[in-house]
Amino acid sequence: MMASYHPPTELLAAYAAGTLKNSYALCVATHLEYCSECRAAVQRLNIVGAELMEDLAPTEVSESIKSAVFDRLDQIEAGQSSSPSSSASPIGSAFVSDVGNASVQATTAPSEPAGNVPKSLSYFNISDFSSLTWKKATKAISSSRLFCDVNDARVELLRIMPGGSLGKHTHIGEEVTVILQGSFSDEDGVYCRGDFMIRDESHQHMTVATNDAECICLTVQDGPIQFTGWFMRLLNPFLRIIWVRSAEPAY
Amino acid sequence: MLTKRVLETQQEDKSQWLRDLMALVAEKRDRVAFGQLFDHFAPMLRAYSLAQQPGAHLIADEIAQEVMIRLWEKAHTYKPEKAAVSTWVFTLARNYRIDMIRKTARFVDDVDPSRLWDEMEDDAAEPFQALQEKRAKEQVHKGLKELPVEQVQVLAKVYMEGKTHQEASDELDLPLGTVKSRVRLALRKMEVVLRGSE
């Protein structure tokens, strides 16, 4: 199914330019797996990069640089792993040692994670969602931490039981969510697999998983969320530490 | 063979020439063709590096070398129907830059960032139809020349200097929202990304 909520244009552009921080890049890369429209947009955004690069005033390259590169080609052809940087890709090095590259392609393809786990998460070695360590926050919600980005942005997976609610909340920073499985809704709409949402302080929303299935999503919290219900508001000072623990409906 | 083709524009001529060279490198490991690709792209790659780090000539030399080595090593993964050679080389250069930034620890975390770009590039599913690609490239090529200076300036900050929107906003002394909307406007005008009304 096609995703119907997409990253804002300037976020896709930052992704293509390579300036997006990892947590956001992970969310965009995940969305792209589900969205051919955005994949095509990124292809076009790469063209913009290429055209801008071609428009730069070219600088002179000394002959010694060129001959150094040709020396490296000799080393590569000789089958030595010669790259001084760690950048020699498995594809590249495999290519020289194996001329028929059909088999090489097969072995270097990213390992296909089982079930509903997107390829973008293959780095975290998740074989399937149920095998993760889920920290139960409420009856309805558990979370599993993936990593921490700059500015303490937290990247985690959230698992919301069918019909479970995240309570009414807003955000101090930005929150990005990509749905990986199931669906949920808030005041603005219903979100399904692949949908990309970005929320900030101006959104006060209440997220509810649909009744028929549990919902799993990838989220980046750039700042702690703020609960706005009368009771939960009392708790806000503590939520900077473990916000999700108190995410029962606040009304 | 190349000379037999009736070529519409000089631009298309160049694109095809680069594709032919890439095919020679990928299939025949042709060093003469590689040398021509080197002469074409290495000065550009140095300029790309210097745009981000003015005056850092050693780093610029390194980027030019390493990206050209990657081109040699990954030549067989290049898909001519999906992207022009220059577009592919741009993504190689950008990914190299992302790796370098990671090494100098601007993004401190547990993730290997190049995978977030690399793998998406490699299996970006449906091949971008050759015709659409060609049309998009022409549009961008023409569009960049027609954009207002301030929009090109913001695109260059982001793409070439590698600035985040926030950094671009600080340097240009513009509100963050203005930077973002210039990016959006420019991309919409070139028909790169059409949606998004604000």
C-alpha cells in the first residue's frame, strides 16, 4: 500500500544533500521503502545536487593525484585490499576477486529482515519485532530504544496495543513518527504503514491505535513530550526522564 | 558509434559520452575511459569539497581520489537507466562526505550513517524510467539558471556547503522558515517536488 503522509520537501532535500542527522535520515530512509513517490523525488533531488556540483568552478587537479589513483587501481587489481580508509565497500572488494558478479551481488545484498521489519533497521539486527526487548510503559504501550542522536534525540520503536492510547500530548521539540505495522489515528487523520508524521509544539494531539491490530512505529523525540490533560500536566516535570511510563489517557 | 548518433543538444551529448565511458569501465575495466572520467569529475569533486571546507586542499585531494576509487570499484552497480553518471557521482561524493563527517564525530551515535543512504540508493526499487530521468535533468539544468539568486544561494548552502537548514539560516541571517520555504519554492519551480502547498 502507498503511504499517504510524506516527509516535508525540505526534509527530503536535506536527506539528498546529506545534511540530515542520523535519526531523521533513518526515518526518511524507512519511509522511502514504503513510498515509490518519495523515492522518485529523491532521485530528482539527487539531480539537483549533481547539477549544482557541475556548476561549481572546477579546480585544478595535479598529475600526482591522478597517478596515485592509478597506482591504487593496480593494487586493487592485484587483489590486495589497498584502501587506506575503511571505505572499501564489500561490493567493491568482492568485485575484483570474483569476476562473475552475480554471486557477489547475492552475498552482498543487505540481509533481508523477516516479517515487517524494514531494511533500514537491518543495522540493529532485528529479526522480528517480537524478539525485541520491550519496556512496558503502560498496559497499552511499550517501547524499545534504538539509539540516541545529537541533542539527546531519542530513537525508539513504540508498540501500541490494539485500541491503546498515547494520551493527549504536545511536544517541546519535534517528534517524527513512521508507522511500520498497523495503524493509528489522531485528530488530523488515520495513519497507516509507511506514513511519515512530523509534529511540534504547535500540535496538541492524541494518538490512538486502531482497534483491530497492534501498531508498531519508529519514532524520534527531539524533546520530551508534554501532556496537556489536567492530571498529566502535574506530571510534566518528571516526564523528562521517562515520559512514556505515564502515558495513560489523561482525561 | 557515438558520432553516428544524432544528438539534440550538447548536454545530451555529454551525458551519453559519460555513460559510454562508464560502460567501458564497468564491463571492460578500461583505464583510458577511467582516465577520461577522472579528468571530467576530479576537478568537480575537489570543488565540492572546497565548497564545504574552503582552503582545505589536502582534504579536497583526498575526496577526489577516494570518490574516483569508489567509482572504479562500484562501476558495475551503476544503472544508466536510473541516473545520469553525474548524478551517481554526486551520490558517491555525498556518501563519502557523510562518512568523513562521521569520522570527525559531528554526529555522535551508534549508527553507521552511510548505510542509511547507500542501501536506499542501491535498491531504490522501480528503475527511474530513463525518459523521466532525462526530462528531470533537463528541467533542473534549465531551472537552476532561471531561479532567483536567493533561492539558488540557499540550495548551494545545503547541497554544496553541506549546511543544515539551521546553519544556513544563521549564516544568511534569515529566519529558519524563510530558508525552508526558499528550498521548497525552488524545488517546486523546477518540478523536482511538487506537493506541499505552504
